[in-house]
Amino acid sequence: MKGRESAGAAVLLAAVMLGGCSKPSVKVDGSSTVYPITEAVAEEFRKEQPNVRMVIGFSGTGGGFKKFAAGEIDICDASRAIKDSEKEACAKNDIEYIELEVAFDGLAVMVNPQNDWCNCLTVDQLKAIWQPESTVNTWSDINADWPDAKINLYGPGTDSGTFDYFTVAIVGEARHSRSDYTPSEDDNVLVTGIAGDRNALGYFGLAYYEENQDRLKLLGIDPGDGNCVQPSQETVRDKSYHPLSRPLYLYVRKTSLAQPEVRSFVDYYLKSVGKLAPEVGYVAVPDETATSDRQEFDQAVASLPPAS
């Protein structure tokens, strides 16, 4: 899989080159976690529909929903379900949408490969580390047998759905987190930070760990039952890796579905994501979810007013 930075640069370059053309476009923004799936689908879609201009960004789930509610994009990639406040913003601007659950992801917790003392953390230990006003500052604060060295924390920025999900699953309240860590909406920045810092601890989506596993060390998570489980395609699918596994979504504006290029792209997405999501490190949804997505899409298309 191409690195996200190079893929993103290619998309922006294409947008500049095509800026003066009248090609129809599909505008997508949102979650950096869902981005690799959408870009993989778009790459294949371009082969069948070369005349459609794909403009894909990754400003984070929260940033994507802001653009979506403002009517600036057709599709929002989201690594969490839409919030009530975001629903209200959409309603205020008469933005109706459909929600499609397109894949599953596990959140990976990682350290530097030189870390030879920590292989597993409990949910309680993670909470103690990441909660606001945490008193955990060194590895020995977690375990007296571990080094008396400062833990350097890395994680998604506050516009990221990954940040929202992690804080709910680990701390117990959305957006409830200590602030003295290195944040970024770009997971490649987090990879680089952890890979270059012996005392690093960070988290982001499983797919980015799998893409960079030669540079990182994956930790197992013990939910409190004494079983330490690492995230993988199998453990996310069978739900033995918890509480850090989650569904991923597309939100599609209903009015955008009246545009043939958007309708064709979403149709292609639903047909191909079951194959493409695992190829870029994610887990395909069950057949019943895929069927439900298809029904939701077909009903939305059937409800469109006839073309004039």
C-alpha cells in the first residue's frame, strides 16, 4: 500500500492538474483511519471511471463532519458514529445522509522496539496513564520493576475519531484525556515519533501498525480478565480483542447521490470494500452488515426525485 503522505500528495496534484477541467468530481474528507480504505477503493474506481475527479482528504472525523454539515463535501469518512451535535449541525443546514458501516478496525497500542520491559498493559493501566491530571509520568510509575524513565506519549489529535473512541473505551468519557502528549491527525507523524523514541508509548489504528510493524512494537491489552490479547484481523473479527475494536463508517449526503459520479462511486465502494479493506489492513464487515448497507443505499437512491 502506498504511504498516506504520497497518496495524499498524488490526490492533491491530480486536483491541481484537473482544476481547469469540467470533469465531474466526488469530494471526500474525514477520518485518517478510514482514508486508506477510501483511497484503495478510489484507486480501483478511477480505472473504471477515469473521467471522474476524486478529491480525497483526511482532516480527521470531526473536521470531516464540519465540512459535511456545511455542504462542502459529498462523503465523510468517520471512525466513529456521528455525534448529536453533528446531527444538529446537519439538520440546521438541511443535510440529509445515509450511514454505511464499511469495515472494522482495532486500535493498536505501541512502544519503541527497544522497549524490552513492557509487552502488555491492562485497561486500568492505560486509563491511569491517559486520564486527565494523571500522576503517571515514568515507566516505573506503572511497574516498579520498569525503568525510571519518562514516558513520552503520542496519539491522535482532538479532531480525530480515534481520539474520541480511545478516550471513551479507556478513560470512560469522550475527549477526556491528559493533554501533555504529542498529537497529530497524521498517523505517519505518530509512527515516526514512536519509532525514534525509546521511551515512547502511543496509539492509532491497527492498519498503520501493520504497515509499519518493522519500526514498532505492538502491545497486548488485558481488559481485566488476565488475558492479554494483541489486535489482529482474527482477534478484531471475533471480538476477543476488546475494548479497542470499532466499526468504521461512510456518511453520504442524499442530495449528492443525485449526481451520477457520486452514486457510482458509493455503489462501487459497497461492491469492492469487502475485498479491498483487508488488503490495506482492516477487517471486512459480516455479510449481514454488507446486506444492510446495500439496502440503505438502494433505498436512498430509489427515494431520489426523478431527473429533470
